[in-house]
Amino acid sequence: MSRSIWLGPRWEPTLGFMDRVEPLLSEVRHDLLRVLSSPSRVRADVIRQFHERGDDSMVEVLTDLEADELLRLQVIDALGGRYGA
């Protein structure tokens, strides 16, 4: 599971996690922001759908985010702020 590290006045996702997420952002950042902002039952259904399609990379990313609420909120913040979603 990825961990967050203290980098000053706010928490930031670890660089390793963001390296895995960055390639996904250009194509799906708006959809990812919508999913991550949805209720947990919706997020679980999206993970199930990716699993059924065999998209292991998205299952892994979404599962990590589901397991770490702070990290999920940080990614939502990064998508909405840094990427202008």
C-alpha cells in the first residue's frame, strides 16, 4: 500500500504512486475525478467493472486509493487543482 509523506504545509501522495497515476491522467482525468468523488458503492462497482475487463493497472490504482482515504482525497485535490478538472 502506498503511503503519504510530509513535504511541508500539506500532505502529498508519494512520488511512486503519482508516477503510476500520471500516464492515466491525460486521457481520463475528468472521469477519474468523477469516480473518486463518488460514493464508495459507486467506486466499488467501477473497480469491479475494471476487474471484469481485465484492466489490472486500473484495478490496482483504484484499490490503492480505496484503501487509503487520505491519498484518495489528495489525488482528488491534485486532479481538481493541478490539472484543472
